Amino acid sequence: MKQLTHEDNIFGCIYGPPKTGKTTALLRGVGHPSLFIAPVGALNSANWLGIKPKHMVPDSIAQIISIIEKVHTKLHTIIIDDVSILFEQEHTRLLKECKGNSWDSYARLIPIALRLRDVCRTAKCNVWWSMHEQSPREDKQLKGGPLVPGVRLPKVIATMFDFVGRVIHDEDQHGHPYALQLGADPDWIVGWRGFEGPPTCRLNLGEFLRARGYAVPRDPQFNWMEKEVDDLSKKIFERSQQDESFIVSDLFKTVITKLTKENKDPRHIRMVCMDALDRAAMHKYKTNTLELFIDNFEQEITL
């Protein structure tokens, strides 16, 4: 299979409740070089990972559009964090200009939001949004999905995404009790256009993309991680083939001891362990793809 790159650009969105790991999941999927467009506080997620992405704090949607148009050919990935809040701030500004007339302010918001969508859609790099969620609205015939004002925008924004993942609570996920939902849902907008993937997976966009054939280059200073991640993931996968349930901490401890002696940052050692676990999980899914396909047809069907 041809390895895909940022030139086979993805326009995607991860949405869900606040404080569930959306920004961290996106930062783990950033290919180098990248740009992180986000409020100042969002850098806490980057600090937890021990990375320092190029960062800008946006003043307006117009400014974001202008920046993307100037730099998209020079980057692998652009992340725009808290897009739902950006839309809300823009609508508030327009509401003041329209002297409280919500119909006029919303009418003026629509072309601004669509312009941002289209610039991201046509960029020559991967562009990812993080957004909050809004529940299904049966009275408006709207599925639950990314939080966008009004009735029209929730439909036309999501239509252009290649990837829409919803963060859901999942106690079975080790280390962080949330997962990324991609499988079909009658009530929520989710999906991964044109590519196969698990219905739910761990919150690691980088390992998801690598498993699906995308190159996600690390910052050169972290190139050492790749061999460590790959070696550890193979050991985890082999152990999973021997025992359905097993204790992974013993494998982690060996790597932690080795990398600590090499004076690696504890945050980076933690990232090696988590990426290895997530890579092994994705490899197991790929290995069992045909078995999972057959499972869908275990019941009687009518043609």
C-alpha cells in the first residue's frame, strides 16, 4: 500500500465534552513541522507531552484564515483548538455589530464559518479541529455532533470533514478512561471517509494514522522514540497473542529503566510507552480485520 503523506491532506475533527483529552489526542497526531492555533491555556496539553509546538493565539477567524493561506504549503499539520469557542466569540462580536439582532448576526456568521471550512479543506497539509459537542436536536432533525451555532452550519461544516471522531467515556481504556468513536451511530455524527478503521480506538491520532498508512514524522529531536516505540509495541503484541489478558507494566518497567539511564525526559518515556501500547492495539485490529468482518455476518440475513 502506498504510504500517504500530508499532501494527501486530511481535514478532520475530534469533538466531545470538555477535559476528555481532545487536544492531547490531536497533538499526538501532529506531524513535523506543525502549527498549533489555540488559546494560551491549551499549551498545558503540550507540556504534559513534553513537546513545544509552534503556537499562535488567534485574535479572530479572519486572522486564522489569513495565516493558513500563508503557511499551509510549508507545514505537515495545522491544529485549530476550540473551534466551537471561536465560532461563539465571532457570533458574539457580530451580535454587537448587529445591535442584538440574532438573525442578522447569524446570517453574517455563516459565510465567515464556511470560508474557514473551505480554506482548511483545500489546504496542502493536514488540518485538524477540536470542538465541543452538542446533543441531538430532534426538533431540528440534527444528529449530535460538533458544536456549531444555528441549524444550517452544523450540517454543512461536518459534511466537508474526512474524519469525525467523538470522544466517549470508556472505562476499559487503560491509563485514560476515554476512547475515540468512529463507528456508525444513529444519533451522532462520526466517521472516517474512505478508509477502514476500528469502531472505537484509543485516543492517539498519530498511531491511528500510522496504522492506516499515513506518514506522521516526529520532530527530529524525538526521532529516537520511533525505534523504542516499535520494539516495545512488538513485544506487547506478542504477549497479547500468548495471553488474552496480561500485565503490561513489566514490559513498561524494562523500557523505563533503560531510557531513564539514558537521561530521557520522563514525559517522553511515558509517551514511548503509551504510543507502543496504542500501536500494538492498532496492529491487533489490523491482524484481525477479516475475522471482525466475518463477525458482522454471523447472524441470518435476508437479501
